[in-house]
Amino acid sequence: MLLWASLLIFAPVHGQFAIAPKPVISLHPPWTTVFQGETVNLTCNGFHFCAPEKTKWYSGHTNRKERETPGNILQVHEPGSYRCQVQGSLLSNPVILTFSTGFLILQAPYSVFEGDTLVLRCQKRGKEELTYMKYTWNGKVLISNKTLDLSIPRATLNNSGTYQCTGFRNEILILSSNRIYIGIQELFPRPKLKVTASKPTEGNSVNLSCETQLPPERSDTPLHFIFFRDDKIILSDWSNFSELQISTIWRENSGSYSCGAKTVTSSIQKFSFPRKILVQRVPVSQVSLETQPPGGQAVEGEMLVLVCSVAEGTGVTTFSWHREDTKESLGRKTQRSQRAELEIPVVRGSHGGGFYCTADNSYGPIQSQVVNIIVTVTAHNRNALIAGGATGGLLSILLLLGTLLFFYWHWRRSGDGFWTAEARSPPTPDMGEPFPSISSAQMEPQISCDNVHPKEGDLVYAEIQTIPQGEEGEANTPRIHQEDKHALIVYSEVKTQLPVNSAEKISSKDEDVAEYYENVLLRMPPHLSLPDSTLD
């Protein structure tokens, strides 16, 4: 069993200080108390260097030189305090040996660390047999048994104290041993948690280290470490890593941080005192609003993206978009980012105007400058709107067409048209009828809704053409010539309400008419021509 000296010391090397270990002494057998006449072998051990060629040994309280031995072993037969020294090192800590002349001795190891198994041996000289042994600790009886050894597993600092043993034969006290004080040494001190920054800024990394130190004689004892926050949030489970890196820390990660260290067998566990970490948040600043497409130019019917961003600011940020005139909120997003987008999938003309955004990461909202959105209507989109309006007014147009055909049919039957008409000579005078009948092919209506514009109120704009078919069934291209200007019916404006006079009353002659027509041009086949005055 090794008996170790103190911790590391500093020694100058090439003008600088370097760590030089002290040698330590081990004993065999491992007891510091033996019977007189026995031999104890002392071994001088040094860390990080091999067995020296020569070792100096010192005994006594004056540290006088005792002897120099080849190698590092010294045989001892006399009591005293012993130290050793090898080339380039300081003196080791002393080991005190006792050679007893008594009949009953208590033997104990030179050093015991917490977590070790403490073994005490009550040793008897001579042939006299003992029935059982009694061990006491600070005067209190610990145990009585028939064995010579006392074992205390997993010794703690509380097991330090004065020990003694007594021997009995048939309930009669025969012998008492010497008293020995045993001080249980700390295997490692309470760990300390060290952090690279106690007030880090959000988004940065923080390194944690759990620092403790094993004694040189137990430097090969494996330890495991753990990190946690606020006594309940485990940051890393038990492992052999004494450091932990938090790659990105946020304000909500503020709290009391601690670490723990333990032996692999968990016989010894110790935890650091808590360390407060306050994460600092950077307020948002320089909030700006941009658009995609850029410059606030939007096309009706297409997508518009409003991008709100900040030049500085950490943590969770709430972005909000607003109209300038109504302060109405168009949308809100909360995320850990310095940039957020709001999409308007289909832009309308009503989306034009001033817009701004705000950003807030718990220090209060910061507003951007106002960006003016201009919505452009393309010809394609205008035709789409016209087609939509034409669809809504299609039924009214068809009703109007039916009414006109009815009046035309009534005019033919009665010989007196809706308008005063003057019959022309028919193109085929050999026909028996004064007004030859018009076939459905000749009067097939063709409706063009290319210029339908929905307006305010009750106006519907359309173009209605009645175009006669050619002899071979092909539609003639409508042209208005001076000689046949009465052959085309064109309605360029339709009003579905009755006209009113200057007194805002409906005229008596129009009371029976359900619809009013403006800019009506009637063009009919030549043999059904109307007077020019009708078209004026």
C-alpha cells in the first residue's frame, strides 16, 4: 500500500516555474506500528520518473542525513520519522514508525481516504489465545468479535478519531492495545464551477468547467461529472468529461448553475456551490421594412412579400405589420430571428398605400419607416376583371336581346315599327311578299363582351351585334357604310333604370318601358331599312 506525501510544488526550470512532484513513501507491511524486532521496507516513489539510481534518506526531527542507498528501498528496524529525496526533488512528507514491546498492538495504515475500506488489525504477541476482541472509537464500543481485524467499508470523514482494541479470554480482560488516532483524508475537495462569462450576451457560447483535484497518491482514481441548472434541469448526464460547452445561450437560460463530481463506484459524491449566470439581451434597433418585388412596386393579382428586419437585437422577437392610415395589424410573427416575412398571396388595388412594421424583443416595439406600396394593374388583369363583370351581367344582356327581337317581330307583323321606318325596295322584287321573311341564319345574333366594364350603380357596358349570314353560311365582317348604316344593331350602353326628367320624375311616355337605352345604333337588312331620323 502506498503512502503519499503532499500535493505538487513549484520549482524553477530555465528561469520559469514548473510543477515538480514530491516523492512519497510506501510501507511493506502497510502498518505504521509493528512489534520490536520486525523489519519494515520503505520505498521512495516519485511521479513521472523511473526508479532513481540513488536515494537519500533522512530520519529524526532535525532532518539529519541518515544514509544514501542504491535504488529507492530502505529497510528499517528502528522507530522514528523517515523522509526520502531523489535527485531534483524536495523532501517527502515524513512517515512515523513505531516498534512496540507490548503484547497487544493495534495496527492501522498510514493514510486512509474517504471511500476507502478502513482495516484495523489487533495483533497479539505470544502463544496466549484470546476468546474475542473489542474495538472502541473515541471510547465507544464499536464491535466485539472473534476475529483480529475490524473492517469499516467506505470510510467517511466522520470516521476519524482515536481507536483502541482489547483482548478477552472467557470474559476476562487480558490485554489492551495502544491508542492510534486515524484521520480520514478527503479524496477530493468540493468541486468549483467555473464559467467563461457570468453575464454572457444572447447568442454567444459559454464554457463550464467542474474543477477539483485528486491527491497525488490517488491521481489514477477515475471521476465522473455532471452539470445542471436550478437544481433540476440536467444539462449533461454523468460522464468523465469535466467541461461542458453551451454553444448558444439565451436569456431564458439564465439561472443558477452547478456541477457535481463522484467516483465511479459512487462511494463519494460532491457538488459545487451554485453559480449565477445572467444572460444579457441586446435590444432591437434600426428596424426596416422592404418589399419583394423591391421598391414597393406590386402587380395586381400577384404575390407581395413584406420583409421586416433589424440590424441588432437578440432573442425571441415579435414582428408586426401595419397599415399607416388605419394602424390595422396585417399579421404578427414571433421567432428567434432578426428577419421575418409576411406574404400577401394575391395583391388587390385596395392594398395600395403606406405600410410599416415593428419589432420587439421585450424592451418595447421599435417602428420602421413607412413604405408606400403602389399597385399596378396590367392589361391582362384588366381583361380578367372585365370578364368577371361581363359574366355577372350576361343574363341582363340576354334579356335585352330578347326584348329587341320581340319589338322587331312586332314591327314586321304590324307594318309599323317601333321606330318610324320607310321601306326600301327589296333586293329581289320578284318575291311575292312586300317584306321577305328573315331566316334565323340571317338574324343570328353575335354578342361580343370584350369591353364590359362594371361601374358604380346599375350600369352595364356591352357590345351587341346582329350580323346577317352570307349566302354560304359565313358571317360577313360588319362594316358601317353610308349606304347601309341602317343594317347594324349596336348597343354601346345599357341602363337598367328608367330615365328621369329635370324634375327627377319618370316621363309618362317611358312608364311602360322597363329599360332605357343610350347610344343605340340599329342596323338592319337593306329591305328593312329605317329612316335616318331614327338614328339621330
